[in-house]
Amino acid sequence: MFDPKRLPSGLYVITRLVRGKPLGVHWAILDIGGWLGYSAPPWYEPMVMHLTHDGVRVEQMVTPEEWEVVSRIEDKAGAVRRVRSVVHGQTYFLLTNNCEHFTNYIARGSQYSSQVLAASLACAALAVVRLAA
């Protein structure tokens, strides 16, 4: 567990485990300090931006005990530009545009999902085993 108010101002990649979710992990961006423009001074409440089935959501972090910080986003200016370019019109699709794709695009500029890759490799391995049997 971490206290988001103790983190330095910046943008962070965060995750949490989610029961009943196909891939089991939910990915998001944590904004400490109002970098994305969704929190106002002087307090700059910690805000979470994530892609859901309903589109992109931005909300105040109310359950920090559920989340884990994965990394700090070094290129904040690039992340802010990418957010502004994709925040509207994002449609969730498990295999090609899930919360991890969205978060990686914002954080690093490349849209990928290690969860989808791992699941795809597992399916391919199972297919090879079945064919060999």
C-alpha cells in the first residue's frame, strides 16, 4: 500500500488486481500534481485516468490501498500530449485496446499489452501441444 500524497508531483503507471476481469489486472495513470489538468490547485488531489468499457474515465483516487505503483512516467510532456490526442473517442476492446494498451500508450507512446501477449502465447502453446498429441 502507498500514500499517493507522499509521492512527488508527477505521472505514474499504476495497477490493481480485479477479480472477475478477463486478464485480472487493471492498468491506469496516476496524476499527482494536476499534470493532466483534471485537478485544481491548491490541493491537486491524486487523480486516476483509465480506460474502461465506458470509455476514458478520470476520477479522484479513493482507494489507494488497492493500487500499486509500477513506474514513474519520465516524459510528462509527451504523456500530456498523448492524453489530449486520445482522451475522447476511445473504445475498449479486450484484445487491441484494453486498459493496459491505453496506459502504455500514454506512458511510453507505444500501445501494447503484455497480458494479451502472454495469453496469446499460452493459446499458441496449447494448440501446438494438441496438434502434437
